[in-house]
Amino acid sequence: MDLKDKLIASFMAFENNVDIDHPIHDVRTEAIKNFEEKGFPSKKDEAWKYTSLNSLRNTDFSIFPKEANALEYKDVKKYFLHEIDTYKIVFIDGIYSSFLSETTHDGVDICLMSSALTKPMYKQVMDVYFNKAASKDESLTSLNTAFSREGAYIYIPKNKMPKKPVEIIHFATGNEASLLLQPRNLIIAEENAELQVIERHQSLTANEVLTNSVTEIFAAKNAIVDYYKVQNDSSKASLIDNTYIQQKDTSVVKVHTFSFGGKLTRNNLNFYQNGQHIDSTMKGVTILGEKQHVDHHTLVHHIEPNCESHQDYKGIYGENATGVFNGKIVVDKIAQKTNAFQQNNNILVSDKATINTKPQLEIFADDVKCSHGCTIGQLDEDALFYLQSRGIPQKEARALMMYAFANNVLESVRIPELKTRINKLIAKKLGVNLGFDL
């Protein structure tokens, strides 16, 4: 039985454990039908032309994890942003860990999707928001919707801001030989609300794990959301991350993606600007080696006038690593005065490394400023020679040049402690000794 058939068969067992009279039952049933019809994407699909899921489809993943192993905070402390206090929503093998978590209902609602999906007190909000931004055309998003049960639910009421950032962390313990996880997050920032979120998926062993994650983010008028994704997983961990963002007037949403590890990572990041004077920012740093693969797929849909979007992705690829960047900007006919910027710069430090980059612009308005650019190259030999002439060894000189190339993406990170942490990760990945202990 291949993975698709196993998932479809497992859906019946999954539904036996939920209330089939609940409205979510119809949503799940429609989603599994969609996945059954479309199946897993293949390289025949234009959007997946450079990313193959064949190795994952042929793996016998466990769909329902066993009881999770207990974890001590001291054993996983390094994966948290422990330099500052944060709210924490922690999952171990897909199961919520109350021991490692710290949630709150103090003016804001930071809790679990399982509660939001089942408790009557959340019904009104869920009817308005759940599965409203997520694409019905993406089969892996439909798969997640069909099995949606656990993840983070964050609701920030009007004019509110949590006292501290929120960390969402998913640990895979290796309790299973191979495990499929499908977390579902719903994040709502009402009018004038503000929120900072840090998300991480982390395997703790060399066992195979595939995470198929979906996050829906809604930013109302004047809301501000900063979302940070730290992807630095083991060589047997694969992540398919589907993020859908809907923005209203004068809202600001920024997503920073730091991809430093993992077997296969696919980031689908989709912005929908449903209002005027909206600002959408996507920035990313990718540093890969070995046979790692990262695929960034972004979409910004400018639906109304007077909005901006900014994309800036930097990639450094060594050994046999492969990268993909596909950035799509759509400007509707009425979306005049749009300002859309897209940039993708890449350095190949190995003859066997590969990058495929494809900017896409679909512009139906005439009074706009839209620009895109991509570069693929190697390190500047003249600059390298200059550093060596100043007494810096070649290895360190190369690393410092790559560090400078990647580091400017961090300028818009608004959590100083996170900025320092990412700087450390970049330095370690590049082999630069800055006196940090990781």
C-alpha cells in the first residue's frame, strides 16, 4: 500500500475518533475527497517541477503516533529562545506537551487547535476563519485539513498585544521509525492588534519524519504580525510548510524564513491583500550543504490599490545541495499604485550545487512600480584576494564574505535576541568563529 492509499484508509479510523455531527466533519470529508482526486504533487506539475516527493511517497510513515516520550526542558532548552521569556506552545510527536508549554487567556487567547475545533465557545470565530484562507487547490493543504486536529490557536483581540512573543515548537522524538505529522495553526490579529511568533520543527533523532504543516494568518485593519520560521532540522527530516495570509487595510505582516537544515523543505507562502495601504514583507536566508533541498514558493496577490510588497531571499548552496525560488506577484486591474519589489540572490560555492530561480509577474494594472531580479554567482575573487592580503586565511575569508552576503536580511528582525540567535546559526553554518557558543 502506497502512502496515498494508506492515508485515505487511515482517514476512516481518524473520523471514528471525532464527532461526525460537528461542522468540521464536512470540511474534513470534502478535503480528503480533494486529496484523493489530486494525490501527491509530482514533477509534472509546473509548481513542483524542481522538487520530487517520490522518496517520501515510498516511505511507510506512521500516521498516528504512539504515546509521546517525555522530554525534559534541559534536554531541549537550546531549541527555545531562552534568552527572553516567551509564551510556548510545544508538541511532542504531534501531541501537546503541557509540561513544556506556557499558554495564556490573559486578554489574549493562546491555546490549542483541538480546543478551538471542538469547544462551543470558539465556534463563532472558527466559522469565520478556519479553512477560509487555505487553498482548496493544493492537495497537501487538503490532506492537512482532512486530518486537522492539533496545532496552535492564537487569537489577539482588538487593540491587544501579548506581553511576550509566542514560540510554536514541534519535536519529533524518533519513537517511530518514520512519522508523518500534520500540525494546523490558526492565527488571528484583530484591528490594531500586534503579535510576534517564532516557529520551529525539530527532530531529535536520525529517524525519518515528514511534517505537512498548514498555517492560516488573518491580519485585520492596522494589525501587525511578525512571523519567524527557523528551519534547522536533521538530515532525515522533511518539511512541507503551507502558510496563507489574508490582510486588511493598513495591516503589516512580515515573514522571515531561515532555512539551514533538513532533508527536503518546501515553503509555500501566500499573501492576499484584501484592502488598501497594506505592507507585506517576505525575507529569507538559505544556507545548505550535503544533499539538502529547499524550495521557496511565494505568492503576493495585490487585489486593491495603494499597497506594497517586499521580497528579499538570499541563498548559499554548497556540496550537492539544491535550491528553488519561485516568486509570483499578481497585480489585479484595480490595484493601481502598487509597489512590488522582489529580489533573489544566490551564491554557489560548489560545482555540484544547483539553484533554479523563477520570478513571475502578472500585472493587469498600468500605474504600478514592480521590479524583480535574481542573481546566481560565485564569490568575488578580487574581494577574496583583498581579505587574504590583509592576513585573513582563505577559509575564513570565504566564510566572512558569505556571512556578510546573508546577514543583511536580518535588519528587519524585530526581536533582538532572535536576531542574535540567527546570527549565531549563520556563523556556525558558515564556519565563522565569532566567539559564540552554540
